[in-house]
Amino acid sequence: MRIPCPHCGARDAQEFSYLGAADLTRPDGPGLSQGAMADHVYLRDNPAGPHRELWYHGAGCQEWLVVARDTRTHEICAVEPARTLRTEDPA
Amino acid sequence: MRYSVFSLLGQALRGHRGWTPAWRDASPKAAYDVIIVGGGGHGLATAHYLASRHGITNVAVVEKGYLGSGNVGRNTTIIRSNYLLPGNTPFYELSMKLWEGLEQDLNYNVMVSQRGVLNLYHSDAQRDAYARRGNAMRLAGVDSELLDRDQVRAMVPMFDYDNARFPIRGGLLQRRGGTARHDAVAWGYARAADQRGVDLIQNCEVTGLVREGGLIVGVETTRGTIRAGKVALAVAGNSSRLAAMAGLRLPIESHVLQAFVSEGVKPLIDGVVTFGAGHFYVSQSDKGGLVFGGDIDGYNSYAQRGNLPVIEDVLESGMALWPGLGRLRLLRHWGGIMDMSMDGSPIIDHTPLGGLYLNSGWCYGGFKATPASGYCFAHLIATDTPHPVAAAYRLDRFATGHLIDEKGVGAQPNLH
């Protein structure tokens, strides 16, 4: 499996580390419940099909990437730097 | 037909033309008391114990492919009960005891071979950790022996004992561990369940769950709707997909694990040996091939095939342990889809929906657990109370903090 890194080009999957699902949002705010936090930490969609997931290119650009990959075929449809996910400025 | 030396002799005299199929190829009825989804080791074992221990025989096992087409035929056939944590040890020891009597129980040769499982240690710290695990096992009534380097060398002389980075210092041995013939386990359970009237329905994929209010009352399949008093899921890597049909999310990721077999050679290694400085385990099959494996690939997958980096990694570990392996050729390798749970331990529990039971999260330790998994799952389904040795395998333990994390790596399934 090769991952087309937006910075380094197509590189062997061996250069990357896998974290897991990309679109988990950590619950926050005054209404935060223990159950919501447990769901966030432990529950996953785990789909058979397209899956957006986080990979770290440790042996390359050292960027976190969001890879859209089909878990049934390992085909990679899209890769983008994870920093583009951040829609609002934390400041 | 009961198998015995007399039936074998009788058939031999008649040219083996009188053998009957080991089980019926059943068609689905309209309704059952219990439907078990998944015709693998755990599902078939559940059916057998429901019928034989609880007298519940109006049962169907529905399987999308053929019986035993999943992980029960894709593993490295190792059986052992060398666990540390109190939530695990009694469960796996029950499994080992069931293995020890399984052939008589099933009237089927599953080729249980208690040739020993040896975990090698390579440092003082690792010896201490293994000693602790061995002591925990003995406290729970499980056999274990801590061996020094010379004792290990007498058992398996061909390893690289003076490897510069990972010298072998000794090992933790469970003599009652060993291997079993994986396909025969599925076939034996299938035949025993079928003989008690369980319908084994193959080529019948579940496409949905029939829900009435908060209750699950049947399954939609490619061979029509089948209603049931209780629906039990034992579908390994597909657990999340089935749970999604009921609107549930599980603490599980599906990952691919590869395994390997070499060309057949004369007897080289007697028991099962694991390398402690990397992830590698090896045994020799009765046909002579060395059967070995290592880590999962580490990313979500339903593909039943892996990638080359892990193959290289496994073989590097193998070569570090046993340089002579390099003279062998790899004959086959394959992949199976593991239901990796968030703490590395399984789930045998009710679900939040009435009538739906879950058996999942076996990671890559499902094969050795097959008898106890079926036994405890059948107990749960029949009595609606967890079996005492499986009481810790709750689905809600992730929310309540009662995790059973043997490796202590946290909620990161690809590290378990």
C-alpha cells in the first residue's frame, strides 16, 4: 500500500503511523457528560467501505494527514493535510 | 452416525462408500427460538452448547459463506491459557479444560495436541514480568513453569541464543498449551450441533435486523426473513457492521492479521514458541509446514489480505530468533479480519436492545477461546445471566472504567 502524501509524493505505507478515525470531535463545554466522553474515547463507526483516518508521516514530512481509504480494497481516494481540518481558530 | 474404531473398520471393509454427510445443508424455517449469526468457530460452539448443555435445539446458525470460512480457518491454531488479569485467566482456563475433553464431547477428532507453549524472555525485566504472569496463572490453577536459558536450550536448540540485541535468557512455559486442528474444530462443532437438531444455514447473509420497538425479533437475510426469540451475533471482524444494522456503535475496529506457512519439512520444532523481543510465534503443523505470524497490519481493514511491510517485519523477527528459517521458502500467507476491541479483551454480553446478544472483540486471540466463548455465550443466551468466568466481558465496561487491558496500551486497538 502506498499513500500519496501531498508533500512527499506516493510513499510506502511503512513510512507512516496509523492513529484511527479522523472525524472524532472531542466533546467539550459545560454540558459535557461522562457518557459522552466514554463514547468519544471508545466507540467507532468502523465502516466496511470509505473511511477517513489519520496517518502520521514520521519518515517523511512529519505531518498528520487525513487519508480517505476504502477498508474493503485499501484503495486510497484522497489525502489532505490534517491541519486543513481545523476550521475555527482556537484563539 | 457415531464415529468410532468400529465404524471406521466397517467402512474400510465396504470401501468407505457408506459415510454420510457430517451435517445437513438446512434451509431456513420461518422462525426459531435462537438465531446465531456467524457460522464460524464461536457461532457453531454456541449452537452446540445451547443444544447440549441447555436443551435449546430450535436454533439456526446463519452463515454468509460456508461453515468455517472465516477466522476459524485463518488462524495459527494455538491454544493456551497464559493470561495475567483476573478477568481473563479463569475464562481461558475454562477454555483449556474444554479443549482437553472436546474430542469426547463432540465425538470428533479435533487433533488437540498439548505440545506446550513457550514464551521466550530476553532481559531481566522481561523475566520478572513473565514470572509475575506465571505466578498469577498458578494462583488461578493454571500450569506454568519459568525456565532458564539452559532448560530452553534443551527444548529448542536451534535458536540464536547469543543474538547481540536479544539474547535468549529463558522462557515461560505452559505445557498444557499447544495446537488444535482449526478446521476440524468448526466441523466438529457443526456436526455435534446438527445432530441435536440445530439448522446450519449456509450462503445466507444477514442484510438487516427485524426490530419491533426496542426488541430485535429476527433477521433479514438473502434467503428471506427469519424470526427469532433471540438473535446472537458471533461475527468477529464484521461485528460493527451487524451492530450498525441495530443502530449501535461498538468499541471495536476491524484490522487485518496475516499468517504464514512454510514449505513442509521434517520435524524441526515440537511446541509453540513466541519471540519476546518482537512479535513472532511459530509452531509446526502435522503436515510439516512451519506456521507463524506476528503483528496485525495496524490500519482498519475488511480486505482479508494484508501488505508487505508487516510480512517483512514478521520475517525479520523470525530470523532474529531462528536464523535457520532463512533456508525455508514461504508456501502461503493469508489474512483474516480481527475484531480489535479498545482494551484488547472480548465482549460477551447483552446489547442495549432486547433480544440481541453480542459475542465480539476477540482481537487475535479468538481461536483458543472458541470452546469457552461458545459455552459462556450459550449460558448468557439461555439464562440471561452472564457465566461467572465471563462476567467481566461486559459491553459497558468501557463507560464504567472496568477495562481488561492485558498489555496496558489504552484505547488504541492497533496496539493490542
